[in-house]
Amino acid sequence: MKRYDYPIVKTLLDTDAYKLHMQQAIFYNYQNVDVVAEFLCRGDNFLGCYSHILLEQIKMMRYLSLSNEEYIYMTSFPFFKKEYLHWLRKFRYNISQVKINNNQGQLHIRISGLWKEVILWEVPILALISEVFHSNFSPEISSKNAIEYLDTKLTRFFNYTRYIDLSRLKIVDFGTRRRFSYDVQYSIVKRLKETFPFLIGSSNYHIARILNLTPVGTQAHEWFQAHQQISSNLKKSQILALQTWLDQYGKHLSIALTDSITMDAFLRDFNLFFTSSYKGIRHDSGDPIQWGEKALKHYEKLGIDPCTKTLLFSDNLNFNKIISLYKKFSHRINVVFGIGTRLTCDIPYVKPLNIVIKLVECNGKPVAKISDSPGKTFCLDKNFLKSLYNVFSIPLNK
């Protein structure tokens, strides 16, 4: 098994943008909220054998901090506030928050502590698991292999779209969490910037900084999940989450995630005020065409011109799916596509991991995610899950 005497994650900014955006909102609104998050492998991989390597890497992360150049870079964005950035500059990972063990081949990870601190663990830990696994399972694969296959895909893409108007096409790298490796992600995004005019940004703050791209991301499921226990009224938890985000960011970062408690339940809470205030919504589960049609119908029902709004698709995309969805919706509404695993871990003979880290508790009480894809629904407390179904009038067949 490959050993590492160096840190794989080398900077605090090697993470998804929405983590830092949510962290700032938590910093100003929920300083003392505690959470618990747990790792889940949705595939059949036995990853427990890597637990000792992961623990060594996590111990190295306690030395990470913002450099002066990174701090100055962060101050260039109008939505980050000085008090938060000063705190982030002093932030250090607390490794005691992470418990890792190998249980008969299964990897168990439990992370607990203040939400404002725990929130930064998910992305680098998932990226570490993915890189350690692939470097051991496919040691012969390099960035060169990834770039060669990317070039092949791009050639097919340009041949296929030769007679399609792509003037409205926008694609973002969303590939940090399940990348083959950091080197592969960086090399792929760099090649796309050089040869692919439709790339508009990256969800990775570090890669966005060094390649002079726009960092892209707003909030994740955990933002809505935590509000299930922060709110005094479960039925109004999504409304509180949406309002708190608007209060924090206003016109900035105003793309809302729709599938924490299903799209239908979300749209019932996404009233005229929120629909007008948010620039758009993000798809992350369920049939993307059905989702898009529901979104368009919702805007039209409220008398809002869809051409003033944006749909961001981000669920298991590849170039073929992107073109199909672009042809379906781009003439009716603004569209953006976040492509992740199929970009940064798409290499012949390599099978990406299907891994996540999700909130399971907030303030000592259970939280849940009810996805539009049944396999993505996640909760450790069946009674709470049932109550969520009842409160949000979700059919049991969901």
C-alpha cells in the first residue's frame, strides 16, 4: 500500500466554494450550533483499509491556514466580510473532531463539533479518500492519461455540436470531492481554460485563484438540513433557511438548492418573494427534464419571466447530458452546468467512488435529506424521517 510522507491537501482553499459561503453565514447567524456528520459509501468498495493513511493525512491538516496572498484574494470578493475573514485567517482544523475506524473493511467516519468548524471537513476528507483509493488501486494512471481522454471527449463534443448555437452555454468544474487526484483536477481545469471557451469557473477556490477563474457555489443540503432543528417550526425550516441566506448575501450567491426535502416541497415554500429575490435554483437529484419543466411552470405561474432566471444543473452530468439539457432549455431560460465526477475522475478503466458525508444531527437532534432520487435519501432516525414526510406532505412512495 502506498505511503505518504507529505500532505495531499496543501491549502485551506482546496475546497468547494459553497463551504466557505455557508461557513460565513453560520459565523454570523449560528455561532453555537453543534452538528454531527457521517461518511457513507454508496458503492460496494471496502475502504476501511485506508483508515490509518487518512488519519495521518487529517493530522497533517491541522497546520493548514490562509496565506497572506490567499487572504488578500478573499478580500477581493464583495460578499465576504472583514470580521469573518479575520476569523478564517486564524482558523485551524481541530483534528479531535474527526473519528475514523475500520470496521470489518468498512470505513467509518464521524465528525462532530461546532457547525462553523465542522463544515470545512467534508470536502477535503472526501477528496483524500478518493485520491488515496485511486493512487493505490490504479497507480499507473497519471494526469497525462486524464488529459488524453479529455482531449478525446472534447474532439467528440466539438464535432457533435458543430451546427448547434452554443452562445449561451456555460459550464463549471464541480469536481473536487470525488476527483481522481488534485493533480488530475488541476490539469483538467487548466486544459479546459485553454481550449474550451464555455468554462466559466470552478467550485474549488484554490484552483479558481491560481487559474484566474470565477469561484462558483452557494449552499449545500446541510444548510437546509440544519435548519430542520434550528427552526422552532419544522414546517417553516426551509423558509427560515432561504430567508437567512438572503439576509446574509442579498443579491450575491442567490442560487437556491431545491432537493433537500424534494422539489415539490421546496416549490411550495419558494413563494413570490423568494422566487423574485433569488436569481435561480440548482438541480441535484431526480429527472432533470421533469425538474426543469416544474421550475419553468413555477416561474410562469408567478408571472416571472424565466429568461430573467437561471437553472443550474449539477447531478451526475457528462458532456452528452449537458448538450441534451442545453438543447431542451437554453432558449427558454438561462442555464449553467456543473460537471463533477464525470470530469475529474473520468479516465478509462477507472471507476469513481460513490461517497458522501452528510449531516445526521444538529443540536443533538436528527436531521434528514429527502431527495428526488430515492437512493440519495439519508437519515439515521426513522421516526424523524416519517415526521418530515408528514409535515411536508410528501407521498410515501417518494
